[in-house]
Amino acid sequence: MSIKRFLGAILCSALMIVPMAGCTKKEEKASKAPETQATESAKTPETQSGEKYKIGVSMPTKTLQRWNQDGDYMKAELEAAGFEVDLQYGANDVATQLSQIENMINSGCKVLVIAAIEGSSLGSVLDMAEAKGIPVIAYDRLLMDSDTVDYYATFDNYMVGTIQGNYIVDTLDLKNAAGPFNIEITAGDPGDNNAQFFYNGAMDVLKPYIESGKLNVVSGQKDFTEVATSEWSTETAQSRAESILSSFYASGTNLDAWLCSNDSTATGVVNALAANYTGKYPIITGQDCDITNVKNMLADKQAMSVFKDTRTLAKQVVKMVSQIVKNETVDVNDTKTYDNRKKVVPTFLCEPVFADKNNYKEILIDSGYYTEDKLK
Ligand code: BGC
């Protein structure tokens, strides 16, 4: 187990119980981590030469607002906790992310925090981390097909979907209204394990209405593979929405709702509607509360977004990092849900909430997430 090996290395370097040279891999593996917990106040360990521990933070892309915020918060929180930070963005290119993580490993990072571009593609560098005893935390997106992932911190991804589905149910009053209503569906990147959770959460809520005919998916496209959006791309979501609108809604059919798994895809749908649809404006869901999308909410172009406070996630992950290096028990609150096909990864789930035009002030402004002028 990489954690055990890592703790073995800490015992050797930070506590200096045995000389560093004595820490061969074999001995590290054999050296059991002490069962006792260090106190909360234990100081963040430093290297033998008194330098700060370096933590590698690998983010997928700078093109979406949220990852910039995640990166900024992670860096600030880690530094405040006494760590040095190597923060890199992978430009949505798996090869770039692989080489950035390899550099982090070779330059002495003690823990890796990774938000993967493609959850299954990082096996080679995860093996390198394992070989060096470097613990790995999957950030927001689960790292798949590897038993080297030690922890996972994210928002409750299934709940994100149920919030979106329930918003549509409530707003169309599906429990009482006769309907039928027309709906279309846009989901996320098939390489991102979260995308399936969002889709499943929403579809579990909406499926009974689709099956009873109260909700009609006019295009007929409802399976995940049909509605997925590679790389969560706004342009891809837009061109699929354009083709659906011109094929199925051009003759004046009304569209009542468009389930979008996140804000970048919702923006694509909003753009497509602007040029290709003149009927009653549909309810559009989203996720992230990106500035563009909150502005669209205020302009009645997007009904809601799911708010995932990235400050909360960053704080939780920094706590995990600190607990790992101090050899404390790591806080998790879910040990069943996140199976990456090699193991069930111990997870800390943060709670998402919905935001719309009516509550955005309380959720986004009063909490200090945005200042009002950013939304003008
Ligand atoms: C995140 C979402 C985000 C999407 C696109 C997902 O993994 O959980 O918050 O909208 O990626 O970046």
C-alpha cells in the first residue's frame, strides 16, 4: 500500500528514527505505520533539511472557470497549511497531464492531488507514484482502473443529478400537471466518471415520467451514449442541440425542458436556442454556477445551476493531505459508492445545493463566492 510506504518514509525522514539510507523499499513496506493517531495540532512535517513538503496538484484545464478556482483555492489553502505547491493544468490533453504528473513525482512531491482529464488514462504515472510510495488523492473526478488511488474527495455527484431532475419535476409540476411535456437531454464527457453519476441521478428522477409518457424526449435520444458530450465542450453541445432543434422543433413544436449536466454544456444549448428556436423558452439546468451561467440565470436564459462550493472541496482535500502527512486518520464519509473497477475508494462527499434566480444572492453573494459586480 502506498500510504503505508509513505508513512514508512515519513517515519524515517521526519521522525528520524532510523537513518534515511535504511529506508529501502522492502523495509518501508515492512515498517507498519503506527496505529496511534497524532494530535490535530501536530505541526505539518518538513523534509530532513527543513524544507516544506511539496504537494503536486494536477488540474484538467484552464478553459473552464471552475478548475481555475479549484486550483487557486487548493494552492492558497495548501500554502496556508505550510506546504509548497506544484500546481499544473493539463490543457485537456492527457499526454500533457501525464508528463506534468511524472515531473511532480520526479521533483519530489510527497502527495499528489489529481483531477483527471480522462479517469482511466493515468495508470502509468499512478504506478510510478505507487513505486515511490506517494499517496494519491483523486480530486472531484475519480481515477479509474487503478488500485493506487488512496482517497477521493468530491461532491455527491448522484445528488447533483437528482437536484437537476427534481428541479424539472417541480417547475413543470409533473406530479400534478397533465402534460405531456417535451424534453431533451445533454450529458457530460464519457471519460469522466462523474458524468454517468450526474446522468443517472437525474434520469432516476425523470424516468418514471418518461416511461408514463408525461415527458416526451422528442429526439428519442436518451441513452447516456447518445447524449454524452466529449470533453464537456460547449461547441459540441451546441452543434448537437442545433441539429436536434432543426430536425425536431423547426415546425413549431414547443420544448419545455433541456436537462444539461453542467454549465459548459448548458451554454451550448442556450447558444443553439438563440439562433434556432422561437417557441416558449425551456427550463435549462446546469451545474457549477459559472459566472456566464449565473448571468444567464438572471437573464432568464438558464433556469438553475447546481452550486458546488469549490472552497469547501479544496479545504477538505487540504485536510486530507495534512492528515496523510501527519499520519492521522483521514476523514471520509463514504466507503461504498465509488468503485473504480479495481477498488472501492474511500471518499469524502461534500454536499451540492441548487441555485436559481431567487436564491443566488444568499448562496453566491452572501457567502462571498462572488461579488455582485462580477455578475453584471
Ligand atoms: C465536474 C463538473 C464540471 C465538469 C466539466 C466534472 O467532473 O464535476 O463540476 O462541470 O467536470 O469540467
